[in-house]
Amino acid sequence: MAGENETVSAPIAKRAPVERVHHGDTFVDDYEWLRDKEDPEVIAYLEAENAFTAARTDQLQPLRDKIFDEIKARTQETDLSVPTRLGDYWYYSRSFEGKQYGVHCRCPVDAQAEGIDAWTPPQLEAGSAIEGEQVLLDSNVLAEGLDFFALGAFSLSHDGNLLAYSVDSSGDERYTLRIKDLRTGELLADEVAGAAPGATWSLDGTHIFYQTVDESWRPDTVWRHRVGTGSDADVTVFHEPDERYWVSVGATRSEKYLMVWLGSKITTEGWVLESDNPEGEFRVLLPRREGVEYSAEHAVIAGEDKFLILHNDVVDGVKAENFVLALAPATDPSDMTTLIGHREDVRLEDIDAFANHLVLGYRRDALPRLSVWPLTPAGFGELTELDFGLELFSAGAGSSPEWEQPTLRVGVTSFITPMQVFDYVPATGELLLRKEQPVLGGYAAGDYEQHRDWAVAADGTRIPISIIKRKGLADGPKPTLLYGYGSYEASIDPSFSVSRLSLLDRGMVFAVAHVRGGGEMGRLWYEHGKTLLKKNTFTDFVACASHLIDTGATAPDRLIADGGSAGGLLMGAVANLAPELFTGILANVPFVDPLTSILDPSLPLTVIEWDEWGNPLADKDVYEYMKSYSPYENVEAKDYPAILAITSLNDTRVLYVEPAKWVAKLRATKTGDNEVLLKTEMTAGHGGVSGRYEKWKEVGFEYAWVLDRVGLADA
């Protein structure tokens, strides 16, 4: 087991009691002082924790190196994506052995090609020179000399001559926006600092629309920038003062409209402007109504401009929880006719419009699916669901940016199927395989298995569990990593992972608990795992763990729980609820001090989160409910599993102080010999370190700890 080095003592954080008083309740917080990252004592404490974690896991370095080497050996490092046609060019990204980041390129479309041939991507060789290739942006060059690098916007003007891109160099998700002239390779003088990560061009390429964030990191303002002018001349085209709403800007695929969207967790509002009139005034599409969400896509149906509107408003006296699809004239979006009605077993999620067909994305039986709906001169043809012949899978529409094109890019994957990229031809029903993610070293999907199991929660609800393992494992309880998330209606759908093979090939089982609070089983699955029903998320996870133990699939001495961000809240709650079920808990950027955060409207993202968790400032019941499950408040003097918490100093979503306080309190309060470790990335944000090799090293660090906990370090 980890911890051979006995020479380094665990850091003991000082206690500096601060009283937090709300609704007549007083909570004494001994470790709130860790919030001030400008305080040298705080940095010294985090560095002491890093030193302790390094010392206690030092003997795992050979295993970490081996896992890193395995990931590297299975990855085709010099590779390129399937080219996507936009205008007169094929666009793709390349990766190169030894380089951390991708390179964005394009090459010209064959001017002689016609019909489907003009939409058949060229067979480009990863290691070879490509005729007519133009490097648009090399992220490795942009990242030189930086400890952290993230690319935000990557947006081409409609004529293909200008590229707007933005860079975050610290991990705080504030980007600097630049414009590159692709005809000359020169950067224009235009520069916008402190932008959010996106950019949308006007149709004529004279203007860019972008967002900025407020002091709480909420995108709240849309700006219009005229190319060739200073950012001090930029014009505010939309500002949203209500702190519950995030603002975004984009364009319809048809390029006819620019769209500004406002969204809280439960309410949406769209604003629209003709793209050929960039200095015009946006007008509201459908006025916001509390609790009503909608999206709108421009389509041309039987020769007329329409909006396709997905919404969850009341239809025929019934709230459309799982959404309906409606059609409305572009001149009067409120005049809606329902095209697809509400179903309890199908959650409508997306509608994409093209000149000749629509693409519907939806969820049934806890899996994401796609259907294509041809458009005819009179209206609509027959809806066809795409079938991929897999028990567990994820299917999604890929990059198909052109309004008029005879193919639809589709991505399909599963837990054991590397990503496959197809072009679907609606006119013939053909599925043309364009690329399968290469996995080097002789990977064979037939060596592994995936299946669905079901646990039963205390209230009788059946909870899906996805189970993935290598075939041929010996009978009996197996070392298992149980992953969970369960917030924001996010679904943990089947997806392939090269790095996960390093666990599976050592005999570890990977399982996903699809708990309430996620979106796998429809909107009510989410509704029944939020606000005053949030504890269902935690008890569902415990039910899944208990089911795996009770059926003999695993045992407490070989079961690890894993979750990050809001899934880290799940980890903290589970540690308090059922510590006896796990030998270890891995918590990435964990939201383990939620009540303190949600009580402070000045913190990033807090106000918008009230729709997810409730408002404990205004509502005593919410306060008491959150306090009853908050991991930090409920740390007790009892035996906990071994815990590894990983965070980032510059994270703006879940502040480093949450896991820092949690670990300090655990170490001061818990009983037993299991270690609690904290690792803080000192130059990273919410997504952790940047650069693929650094990310592989981080995976190696986490997996080595996991394998060591379950006795597979030498497997």
C-alpha cells in the first residue's frame, strides 16, 4: 500500500475559528483562512500538502511512469482529424509526436470534384506532407514559455480569410482575443483582453461578436467589435443584469441569423438579428418565462423561413418535462404548431437544421440517439433512427457546418469501441466510415465486455450501472472503480478511453453509477436529484456500490469511488454516508464546501447555482437541507477510506479552498489509519493541467494510487 515513506509528517493546518451565522444557526469554521491565496501562509500550507503527497506516493513513481508509457504507446501521437468541409477548404487538426498541443490546418477542396465526391474527405496521411496545406494556428507556438495554455475561440469568417482565436494563459478562463489574416499570415492590430471563450462573425466579416464576464465569472455582456478598430470602440449589444443568467452569442447554420441566448438553470430567452445587418438591434424571440426553457433553429420548410423550437412549456394542459418540438413562422415565433409531442420515455435534446434535412438528437433507455428527417417540397419526409448495432453506445452529430451538403457527419463510440466517424448520406441511407480512432498495440474490442446492470434505491427507483471489464477475469469479487457525477442534467454516456485500458488490463473493473441529478433517464431523472431532492444523488450511488458488493461483483476492500467537480461533492457526501463500502475515494476539484460557496453571492457562479441547489440565503429549509449533506460540515470522528483530493490553484469554478478545508478538517477529525492526501496544481484551472503529456502524467498519478489501494500495483 502507499505510504512507505515515514519521514514526512502530515501537515496540520492551524485553526482560526470564524463564525458563520444564518437563519439562527451558527457554524464555526476553523479553516476559512485558507481562502486567501495571496497569503504566503496559505501557499506554504498547500505546498506542504503537495510535499506530503509526493513523499507518501513516491514509491509509486515506477508505476506512474509505466502507465504513462502505456498511454503513450497506445496513442497514435502523430495523427489528424477527419477533414470537415467549409466553403472551398477542408479543415482538420493535426497532432505530432513530442508536441503537447494540436495544430489547426486546411487544404483546398478539389475544384473538379462533383456530387458526393466533393464531400468525400481527402485521405490524408498523418506523417506526410499534404498538398496545398496551410497551417492556420499552431497551439504549440502560442504556448511557448507558458505554464498553462488553453485555446478558446477558433472562428473563421464566412469568406475564410480571417480567423478569430483566443488564448487563456493562466487557467482562469479569461481569454485574449486576436484576429489573424489567413491570406498573409499576419496578426491584425485588433486585440481584446478579458473575453469569454467564443467569437461569432457577421456575414460580411466586418464585425465580431464576443462576450465578457462579470466579477463572478458569469458571461453577462455581448460586444460588437469592428475589425480594424481598437477594443475601446467596441459596442455593447446586449447586457444581462440578472445574475442567474449566462449570456452566449452564435449564429444559425443557415447564416441568416445571429442569436444571443440567455440561460439560467431553468429559464431561457433568445434574441435574434439578421446576420447581414450586424449594426442592427437584436429582438426577442420568445420572452422569458420562469421555468420555461427553449432553443430555436432556423429552417426553411416548403420554401418559408421557420423556427424549429424545442421547449418544455405546458402543452394541452401538461408540462412537457421531456420537451416537445414545435414549428413557428420566423415572423411570429409565438405561433407554434407541435411537430413531436411529449413522451415520458424520450427526452428530446437537440434539433439541427440543414437545407434538405433535419437531425433530431434525443435520449431513450439512458442512451443518446440520432434520427434524420428529410425535408420535401411539401414539408417533411419520414423520420429515420440511425442504428449502430451496439448494446451500449453514444451517437452524436459531428461537425457539419455547411447549410447545403449531401452528408451528415456522425460520431459513434462505446466503452469498448474507439470513436468511429461516419458520413451518413440521407439520400441513400449509407453510413460511410471515415475514420476509427487508432489504438496501437493490438487493441481488440472483443477482449472486453460492457453491459448494463441495475441497482434499486431505497424508494424503489431502478438505477442503471454501466460495467466494463476485460473478458476472462477470475470468478469472485473484483477490484472496481465506481464513477459518478449526478448534477446539472449531465449524462455520463458510453465513451472510449485509451488510458482506461491501463486499469482494465490489470484486472480492474470500471463501472458508472448513472445516479439521479444526471440526465440519463430524462428530465425528471435530473429534477429528482437537485435542490431539496439532492440527497437522492448520494443515496443512489451508495445503492449502486451496495448492489455491486451484495451481488459479489466486488467487495469493500477493493472498491474505489471516483468523481470530480459536482461529482466531487458526491464523493464527499458518500465518504460521510457510507465510508465502510470503500477502500479509497478519488475526488477531483471536489465541490465539498457547497454551503459556504452558495451562501456567498460574490463568489464566481454562485447566484446562477441557486436554481440547481436552492437559495440557502433566502430559504431556511434550503439552508438546513444543504447543511445536512455538505461534506465539509458533516466530517465526523469515524474511520474514512483513504482519500486523494486533487485541485487547481486557479480554478474559478470550484475554488481550491474547498478541498483544502475539507482535507484539513478530515485530518484533524477522522479516526483510523487511512491517509488523506491533497494535491494542488499550482498553475492550472478547473480542467487541471494543460498539454496532453502533462494530462497523461496526471492520469498516471491517479491510476497508480487507485491500483495501489486495491492491491494491483504489481499486476
